[in-house]
Amino acid sequence: MKKCLSKKKFCNKLQECYETWISGTAFTLTSLSLIYLGKIWYSYRFFKKRGIKNPDFEFFYGNFRELSKDKNYSEKLKKWTEIYGKTYGYFEGHLPILVTSDLDIIQEVFIKQSTNFSARKKGPLSRKDNDPNSDLFQSTKSRWKRMRMIMNPTFSSSKLRELGPILVNCADRLIDVLNQDGETSEVNIAQYFKRFTMDSIWNCAFGVDINMQYEKENDYFNKCEEVFRLSANMILPQYLGIFFHEFKEIILNCLTRIMAIMSKFADSKRLLPFFWLRMKVGELVTTRLKNETLKKRDFIQLLIDAKSEFDRDKDFDYFDIKKALTSKEVEANLVLFMLAGYETTSTALSYSSHVLAAYPYEQIKLHSEIISAFGSDQNLINSDSVQNLEYLDWFVKEVLRYYPIGNSVVARRCTKKTSVKGIDIPEDLTIAVDVLSIHFDGEIWGPIDPKLFYPQRHEVKRNQLAFMAFGNGPRNCIGMKFALIELKIALIKLILNFEILPSPNGEKEIEFEEGVVRYPKNGVKVLLKKRNE
């Protein structure tokens, strides 16, 4: 009997402890939730305290749902600029973002105070600034300087001269593939350009020919496509990173661990595309390290050599290293180069083709200039000669002004509390640039209406900050020269071999969609007619 009573008392005590734990946990969670909600409420006072206008927002969501509804970030910023002026703010969840198209503010942020804004805007899932897996785009301060210094030689004039024949060969493949459909053919040319730019990157950066343009089903191509589609059609972890931005690093770490486990026990093709690409690039680096006979003068070798220097001397203080990368940094930057150079350049080529079809007189001018420079000898086309075509240069710049591509990444994040034109800027605030408003500002780009496609406007010297296609300041696009040469070689080859005509089934006005880049939602359909000359 006593044993039963003792057992009953123990059970009651256990029940009491359990109930106390449950109530304590519930109280703690409720308290933390209320504190977090209070933090969110306080965050929404950010712009009001500074006397800065902002569009109406929803609690918790901020302006995110409105901003992402039509997948057209750039157009939304432009409309808000028309309503609220050149400088205003909005909220991604409860994270404040300052937007500007004021060139004086941009001058301060991108040039004069660039050391106080030495970071990019964080994405929905971002690493900490000191994360060992950070690439050039994500890195800040001294780490960014070190990486940039190591990578700069890859894009020097002498290096680009070496890569010229490879780019010409890839452009010839593009023409060969396009030639397979008869004298006149209707094509969605965007798909061909994507394969061309991916082919160029793999041959120039990795020294590997994976037959990208001829092989229609290619895992690398498909995974890169998925990465950019995910930027426009987000998945749950990305939404969590937006609405609970304080925990985005934790969310990313959890996702990374899950992917690491899956890579060991599941089919690697089931990994999220970015993690799959990172794994494949890691394998490529390992192969190159093990086999000295594969050593080439390409981007991957430049980074590997820098890594080797780091590995030989482990006594360096990490942040004092002058010319070295860690293994993780090598892999991260190779993936970055692959992704950054793929969609942007192919999209620029798609826009160029649309313009050539829509404005035949532009095509006539370009064809005349190209023939005057090269005649029938296409062997004269190289990385140096294509830069001497003045009207082609104006044309490409006007395409990038009229159809800016990487607008969502033209932003800087404050790394040291400061003040810009009387605005108090706390650490970690992002200043985003409304690129469309700048590129279509009549005061900047007149007297010819900026809504008209007019390449000759680039004959006039203007404020360098008026053209934001590649960003500006110390952290502008490191691959700008490579991209422009690649673009020009492809366009020259295309115009020499084909007349680009409007497609009866194509769109007169491009319908845009936007994630990391702003691209034609349905591609670009044109008619290609072989030239008989």
C-alpha cells in the first residue's frame, strides 16, 4: 500500500514538473514573441524618425508582397520614385531599405564614402560578413580587397587578349548551331545565347569544354537556369530569410547542413541547384590539384595558385594575407564567376537582338561599320579589334541603358555608421539605387528623349554615375571588360552571318520578369535570314 502511495506521489510530482515546464516554456515563448513583435513595430518607425517618405506597408510583410507581386522590382522602384521623390524608403519584411536616384547621394555612397559602404546588400539567405565561404560579392572590407587584388589580373588587357580566340571559337559555334535551321528560321534566340555564354565561361574560366552548345540536355546548364528561376520564384527558406532577417544566417546554416547530409545519402541531383554547383566545382578543383598536367593559364588556375601560397605558410594572420585564398574561397568564387557571367551577358545579347529586329536601320549602321573594319576576313576579329568599333560600343551601351539588367544588386550596405547629405545612416542599412529612374532621366540623358533608343547619345560625355549597368566605384563589376568583349564578338558574328528580322509570333514590347536579373519573361523570338554575301 505504501509503495503504491509513494509511486502515486512520484507520478503527481512528475506531472507537476511537466506542467510547470510547459507553462514556463509557453510563457518564455510568448514573452519572446511579444518582444520580437515589439522590435518589428519599432523597426517601422525608421524612416519616420528621419523624415524620409515611404510607401504604405503591411505589418510583418512590409512592402515585400507589393514589391514581388509582379516580379518587376525595377518598375516598382521607378513608380515609387515618381510618387515619393528621388530618395525614399521601403521595408522588406521589417528590414528598412533606402532607395535613391539622386546622383549626389550615390556619389557619396559609391565613391567618396566607399570605405563606409564596403558591403553589398544581403540576399534572402546570406552568410555572415566573416563567413569562410564568402565570395567576392558577399565579402567586405579587407577580405574584399584581398580577393579583388588576386582576381584583377584575370581581367587585365593581356589576359583578355589570351581569351579572345576562345571567345571567337565559342561565337563560331553559336553561328554553326543557328545555321542548322535553314535559310530563314524563327528562333527564341535567348536560349541560344544562354548556351553560348555558359560555353564561354567554362572554356575561359575553367579550361573545360563540356559541349554546352551542341548538347541540349546538360546538367550544368539546367542547374544554372534553376538558380536564377529560384531568385524570381522563392522557396520557403528564402521567405523565412526575408521576414525573419535577423536569423537568415542561421537559416542558411541549417539548409547547408541538410544539403551536406543529402549529398552523402541521396542522389546529388536532388540538391538545391546552388549546392549542386558548389559540389561539382569542388570536384573540379580537386581534380586540377591532383593532376599537374591539367594546369592551364585560366581563372581556376589563378585562384588555385593563390590557394597553394596560403597552404604553404599557415603562420599568416588570416586578415593580413596579401595574395592568398582559402580552399572554400576558391570554390565560392568559381561558382560566383559562373553564375554572374552567365545570365547577365546572355540577357544583354537577347535585348540586343530584339533591338536589331525592331530597328533595322541600327542593324544597317552596325553591319556597315563591321564590314568597313573587317571586310570578309573574320580572322581579324579579336579582343582588341572589336573594341575599336565606335558605333558598336555606343549601341551596346545604349542597350544596357535602355534595358538595364542587374538592377537589384546595384546597392551598397553601410559598414560604419555615417551621415550622407544630412541623412543619418546606421550600420547595416542598405542603400539601393533606382537604376531605371536614372537611366531614363531626361535631365541626365537629354536632349534626345531617353525613351527613344538612340546610341549616339553616348558620344557625349556625361556623369559616370548616370550609367549603372555595371555598378560604379571600387566595387563595380570586376568582369565588365570580359562581358563587353564577349558581347561584341557575339554581335559581330551574328550580324555578319544573319539579318535579324522581327518574328510574326514575337512580342513587339518585351514582357519583363525579375529576380537577381531583369530578363525577357518569354525570351526573344526573331527571324534569322542568312546573308548571301
